[in-house]
Amino acid sequence: MKIMQAVGWGAAPRALDHPTCFRVGLRPSLRLTTRALALLACLAAPVWASPDPPGAPQDHPIALVGGVIHPVAGPEIRDAVLLFDGGKIVAVGKDVALGADVERIELNGRHVYPGFIDAFTQLGLVEIPMVKATADQNETGRINPNVKAHVAVNPDSEAIPVARSGGVLTALSVPTGGLITGTSSLIHLDGWTTEDLTVKPVCAIHVRWPRMSPIQTWRQEMSDQEQLLSRDKALVELREAVADARAYYKHRQVHKDGAGRLHDFDARWEAFVPVFEGRAPLVVDADEIQQIQSAVAFCEQEKLKLIIAGGYDAPECAALLKKHEVPVIIGGVHRLPRRRDDPYDAPFTLPERLRDAGIPFCISSADSPSMVRNLAHHAGTAAAYDLSPEEAVKAITLSAAEILGIADRLGSLEAGKDATLIVVSGDPLEIPAQVELAFIQGRKVPLDDRQKRLWEKYKEKYRRLGVENP
């Protein structure tokens, strides 16, 4: 997207050097408007920006004592100790020796969980969806594998501390728009800069799979024939893009030293290198059974690792997904049935149906960045509709880490893993439970946010009116 900077009041705006920028000409009549918007954005920044500094690096060992530890990879441990130092978990259990230099935090029965992981968001890329100047989640054009999410993440987004208050400490930030939307990045929700936030800059390349059958709704302006032609065009574009990227990859492999190279560096096709080398999957946004079947067939033919995002109809093709070992990132539990004759609770029972079918899955919010805070409640709804509470927690911690390829660092409370965890007053799947402490790689991170500040502000209003316990 175009990122503008006003260089003085009388100077024309110029494009910042940004990987997702493109150059467009501005009519003189629009320049004043652009300068005014830039000025308003600068004036509004102190209101939007989170006032809390990031957590300081851990400089001494810390022990959480007397809590209920939920390792996720194993059964809960009551009245236990969790010791971490240098950002890593050192020990978990009942009999953990603590030295004199260890800071003890008495939990008094509170619960310790791994930090939650939202596996599909636009967190940090979008602030207010209806204000274009705050949205940097997509790029022009249809084939954009080179667009990387982490370079556009706003560390001062107000949605980030709100998500932390909900226990979400890690998120997959996903670009949108076009057919091949870009490369997602895994971020921690605390840091001064995008570099501080980034855990894994290249996580996956994302594709929005075309709808395979025509639909007829009041929003659809194309005829059935036009929809089918659009589908066929998209599939041809996708196949040609992968073919071009593979040809580029093979040519660069043959001419690694640069001798005899026919092609210069191409950022679009270079982005596919981790996919061809098996270091990154293709994440396909697909809900309907025909989309899922088509995506599996395509990736099997192209020998690409596949993850399905959305997955509403995934249980209907469970045998196919199991055969090709395709996991599913559920695109939110809090959504409506897709078809009029579907059961009302079809989205709520989707996690249990996938578990029963033996398909690896995790639960994402797949919602606006301001709603990432509700990730645990998506899992809670799944638990209310037959999924066990243990599996529900696993779906937003360890299972998400396994699917995203970071289970060696995150997702469970085990010695050697990052000390990225939360302390909760009760069951995090229940709405009354509150996140009281949070650590990211051993750093104690703030849990204040805009919503809490507004809550305190208006409580004070009613106190002044004589209302007790507003």
C-alpha cells in the first residue's frame, strides 16, 4: 500500500522505502488532502499508540510457585513450580530446587498455561478496517508471494495489548488480497520494532482458492457462466505462477555461482524458494468441499506441503485429508452455518468432528484484529460442543505450534522451550477468568490496554455520581 510522509507543511508527500509500496501519481488537487490526512494521523498517534513500554529482557531467574501448571503436553500439575531463566523454561514440577537468587512469585492456586497462539489473523496490519490509512494488509495485483507481513506490522497497534489481555501472546499475521496474497509471519505481541516482534519472518505462502461452483446471492453480480470463467482463469493463473516460480528456482539452483545465469533476482519467485525446499507450506483459504479437494489435488501434483485454512467442509473429505496428511486451521468457531440446511451448531462442532476423524487441527480467530482477544472463547465454545477442555486448550497452543512448525519453541510448558506463558485466575475457556500475568521469552509484559483504561475512566464517572461498584 502507499505509505505517505509529509515532508514539511509545504512539501509534496513522498513514498517511504517500503517493500509493499508501489508508485502512483497524485493529482495536484489531491495533494493537500493527503497532507491533511498525514497531519491528522500524526496528531492522532499519541491517542492510538499504546503508552506501555515493552517488557525488559529477563536478567534473573524467576519461579512461579504454588500454581496449577498446565503443560498441555502432559497432565496438569497442582501445587507445582515453574522455573525459567534467560527466557527459557528450566524446570517444571513439584520438586524444583530454587536458589537464593531466584525471584519467587506466589500463585496461590492460580493457573499457568502456555501463551495462546492465533494461527490466522491480520493483527498488526489493520487498526481500523474502515479507515484505509490504518490498513496495510494487502497489495495491488493478484500474484504477490513476495509481500511479507512482518515488515508492515505496527508494533504500536492498540489491538496488540488488547489481544495480550486475552492471553494471546503469539499470532500468525497474514496478508490478504489477490490470488496469491503473500507470505505470512509469526509475531510475538510485544516489542519496540517489527524486528523485535518477529519470531518467524517466513511462515507460509497464502492462497485464496477460487470458488469452484457458482453461487446465487444478492451480493453476486456475475452470472453462473461468468463465475465459472473467473474460476478457470484463477486456476490457470495459479498454475502458471507456480510453474514460473519452479523454473526460476531450478535455474538459480543450477547457476548458484552466478555464471551463465539468464535471469536476475525476482522477488516474487524468490519467495517460493522455502516452499519448494519444504521449509514452508502453502496455506490455502478454502471452506467448501470442492475447494478443499481441488487444493489437495493441486498440491499433490505440484509436490507442495499444504495446510487448509477455514476448513468448514473438512470433515466431509476427511479420508482425503488424512491420506495426504493435510492439517486444518479452523477459521473461527463463532460463525454462522454456510448453508441454509446445515445444523445451527455446525461451526461449533467442527473441532470435535475433525478430532473424531483424526485430522490435525488448530483453532484461529480468523476475525478482525480487535477480536483476537476472543481466541480462548472460540476454544471454549468448541469445548461446550463436545470437544474436551484439554483438547480445546491444545487447539490454541500446542496444536497451533505444531501446524506452524514452531513446536520446538512454543505451545507447551516444557524444559528448554521459550518461557512464553500466562497466569490466569481460573479456566481461560470461561469468560470470567482473567489473565493476571504474562511473560514472552521470560520478559514480563504489560497487561494494560485501551479497553481497561476506558473501563477505569467510566467507573470514575459513576463513582463521582455516587454509584457504588459501577
